[in-house]
Amino acid sequence: MTTELTSAGRPFVHHHSAHCESGVLVALFRDKGVELTESLIFGIGSGIFFAHLPFIKWVGLPITTFRSRPGSLLTKVSKRLGAKFIAKKYRNAEKGMTELRERLREGRLVGLTTNIYWLSYMPERFRFQFNGHNIVILREIENGFRVSDPVLDRPVDCSTEDLERARFARGPLEPKGFMYWAESVKPDPDLRPACIAGMKDACNMMLRAPFPFIGIRGMRRLARATIKSPEKLGFKDACRRLANIVRMQEEVGTGGAGFRFMYAAFLQEAAELFASDDLAGLSREMTAIGDIWREFAVVSARIIKQRGQSEETFAKAGGLMLICAGREEQLFRDLDKIARKLKA
């Protein structure tokens, strides 16, 4: 942990986070005097998700996501905890940068959505085209800004030019200068109804989405496509698609295993909040499911690197995904029943 000063002169303690958007929200709530964990933010905001979108391409490859749409945590958490956040997008980059400076002069902490590729303070191995990376701006400095990036272990400096480029990058889910800050936060928010709402919403998205690309149906669809991909696409292109799934799971899906470990931590916190052995059991099951997702990633890496060709196959990788789909379906059905019985 590193202590910095905000533009208002208040001390700000930087924390390394498992995930950027939940980490930023933890920081913004803490600045208003409310301590929440990342896992609570993620669960209350119904962050757990799955979708494979073959009709939307990123670097020429279909998008696979293991979490809800960027920005949805902010919307759902603020609503469910009775907090007021202001969020804005901009057509004009100059106007977006001017308003950022104005909010900082007011002494606010400001969250931004950026493209991680253009953040030059990032180590080269972490920089790739992704328009959903969230950071906190602490204050303006000479020729740039002091940044608390949740995935780093200390605050860093970012030049004005780089920050503007990152805020207004083009491509899928382009951020359009997206900026947000807390106007007011309830000093003692009621977590129980917020947790229940988050659970029910997550179950609906995973079990009852009307589209075949989303939730458990989308998971099974991708698993079957993965098994058939070498025949349909050829080995090289099949490996590219498989590598992209793993990247979305383990790199963009910060926290590991496509956020399944984070959701397991939320279920454990909720189990303590409600004194529920059933939720504690589901937390353990989600951890076990996360382990299988990790096994899928390892098998996939061996396929891509052509190691252990005889035992590591696309059929095995897709089979592991089918196992995850079956166990997640049962977990969310059980969670749906439990959530409907919990009392706020």
C-alpha cells in the first residue's frame, strides 16, 4: 500500500486490486468514508457473467467475456447501495480533458475508462487493445496526471497526451472519454438487500438470457464450437481463437478463472452476512469450478504451444468447458432458490 494526496489534499491509500472496475469503485466509496471489499462490489453489481459474441470482433477475433458489460458494476452498485454517481461521455476529446481538470479542481477523485494499450506506464507485456480498463485520477501534475491504477502496486504518472489517447481510443466498446465520480454515498449502506438483488440478477443473466450466445447456453455453444474448431478453421486459426478465449479469461478476466474466484469470495462474504451454510457451500463449489476453468487454460496453452499433443486436444479443452457449464448451471439454479428465501 502507498499513500498519496488527492487534488483536495486528502490522503489516499493505493491498494492493489484483483480487477480494475471493482478496484476503482472500492477506492471511490472509501474516499467517501465507506469501506467495501472488491468481492462485495463485484457480487452486488452482478459482475459474474458469460457471453461469446461471434458477430463482434476484437483484433479480428470473436469476443468472449466472463463478466458483465464494462460500466454495469457502477450503475448497479450505486443503485443498490443508494449512492449517487455522475457519469459522462464526450464526443470531443478537448472538452473531456477540460472537464476532468474541473472535477479535479473541485477536489474529487475521478474514475476513467481507458484503452490499456495507450497507457505507457504499463509494462509492455500488459499492453494490448482493450477499451475497458478503469483507473482513478488523483490529481493533475506537470504535463500529466497522477494515477492510481488498481492492477499496479503503486501510483504512477501518465502524460496528458497518453491519457487523452487512452480515453478516446477507437474500436469495440470505445470509451468515448467515459468519466465518473461519487456525488454522495450513504454512510452505512444496507448490504443485505443489495446482495440479494445482485444474486437474483446474476442468476437471471446466467440461466434465463433470451439469446443463445449468453450465459450457460453461450458457454455450451462455445464449448461445442471449440471441439469442432480444428476441422472447421484449421489448426492455426483454431489456436488463435483458443488463445483469445484464454486471454479474456485470465488477463482481461483479472482475478483469475474468468472472475469465478472473485464470485466465490462474494458468496463467502454473503454467507457470513446471512449466516448461511448453503451460501458457504456454493462458495466452495464456485472455487472448484474456478479450478476447472484454470485447468482449461493450462490445457489450452499446451495445445497452442503444441506440447503434449497426444493427450491435450481441442476435445479435452471443450470438454472441460462443458463440465464448467454443467456445474455452473446447477450452482446458479441453487443460488436462485437460496436468494429467493433470504430475508433482507
